[in-house]
Amino acid sequence: MIDLLDAIRAHVHEGWVIPALYDLGLMTWEEEAFDWLGFALLGLVQIAVCIALCGTLEKWRPVERWDDHGPVRTDILYTLLIRLGILPLAVFVLFRPLQVWLHGTIVDYGAVPPTLESLFPALREAPLLALAVYVVVLDFGEYWRHRLQHAIPWWWELHAVHHAQKQMTFWTDDRNHLADDIIAAIWLGLLALAIGVPPAQFPVIVLVTRIVESLSHANARLSFGRVGERLLVSPRFHRAHHGEQATDVQGVNYGVLLPVWDWIFGTADWNRRHYPATGVPGADPAIVSGGFWAQQVSGLRAALGRIWPRAKRQPES
């Protein structure tokens, strides 16, 4: 599949993108455009699979039904912006010089960290096993990133944009503050770099992860059973997390792909009949039902307010 996407990317890049960049005098961005095109094509695959799979499940066994679908349409906009590569493109443009400098500095000092394959050479002979190990390690990192999103006050204010949705569907997976998305992208990218995830495997990991994350947000009355709930995060398992409304480490079901981390660290809710209402009680209406920009501005203002709280007024003498 990746080979097919690469062939399509090469065809579109050579036939359409390069001529357009040449006409606009932007050939210096040719490499970044090629990278963005890869993310966009991968995003189209993700969206198509999620509509077919999650959309069917939501129609089959919905948890809730609504008359007004306006908030869901805002989530669709988030998905198009994120999965078609707008955010990755911005990250490439902003951080490419930093990445080049950092890589060159590390090489100059010979401080190349060991990778999983250098520590465990057997992984080089078993690519599927290596892929599974990378997924597990990255998911462990994602679990703790999610815990920190709830534990750190200013980070929670950004993450609350995601939790404020009262009409949670598979589109809600991408409903995040852009600053929160950038932090998450840097977190995952640095961890993948540190453990030596091969560039050819990283798109596969992203594809699998994003599809499972979308499924976990689906408005579907679906549990994976007593055993399955302990192997993969289900819509029921993740909905309990959104219904908890916790802003600290006392919440439940933080796992992104694998519930095993919640099992190990005591944050799992295994009640398979629990399908709570979602949302953040008392949240700013702007992040609940406002449009894209209203949610972004409200989330950023709340986060900055946590970092630089206004000094309490002293009583007049």
C-alpha cells in the first residue's frame, strides 16, 4: 500500500506540484511540498477507511442521536485540516531549519543515541516484530503524554477543546487545539527518532494509530468484550474517559491504542455498560459550540491565563 501511495505521490508531484511551484517561484519549497503530499495522501486513506468503518458503526448502534449536527461539522473541518497535512506542512516549514541544525550538531559530536534495533539486533531480521515493538513503545509514550495533558493546568486548557465536545463522533479525534497538536507531533516525532523508527515504517504506524483513535471516538455502542477490552481501546473504553471530565491524574482510560497501560497504572474502568454523556461541565461556550477560530482563541486564552494568572487586586485601604 505504501508503495502504491509513493507512486501516486511521485506522479502528482512531478505532474502538478513542481510546475505550480515553478510558476509561483517557490521551487525552494519543493522538498517540503513532496513531504506534505505524502501526508495528504495518507490522510485521504485514513479518512476513507474511517468513514467506511466508523460511519457504519455509528449508524448501526449509536449511543446518542442529535437534531443539530453543527458541532460535528466543525469537527469535520478539524479532520480535513489535520489529516490532509496542513499541520504537518506548517511543522515542516517552521522546524525544518531546527531539525537540520540539530541533526548536524549530533553527528558532529558523534552523540548518536542507540536505537532499539542496535540494542536488540534480532529486530533487524523480523520487521513485523520490530513494527509491533515500535507501536508498543510509542503507545507507552502517548499514554504518559495524555496523562500530562490532564495533570498540567495550562496543558489541560488546550486539551479541553477536545473534551468539550458533547456530540462525540469519530470526527472528534482531530478536534484539538493547534498548539496541543504541535506539542503532540513534536512529542511523538522525538520519541520515534530516539528509538530509531525507520522512515518507511513510520507512515504505517501513523496510519494504524489514527484509524484506531478515530474508532475509539465513534458514537457507537460497542465494547470488545471482557478479553478484547484489555487488548485494544474500544469506543466504550474511551468514552468512559471523555465522560469522566477529570482534569488531573485521577481520571480513567488514558490509553490511546493499548489499555494495558491503564491496567498497569490503575487508571482503567472496565465497566462495559458505561456509556456516559461527554463534555466538560461549566466549559466556556466558545469551546463547546463555537466555530474553529472561537475554540482556538478560547483555549489559548485559558492556557495563557493559567501560565500568567492576573494578580489579585489588593483591597483598598
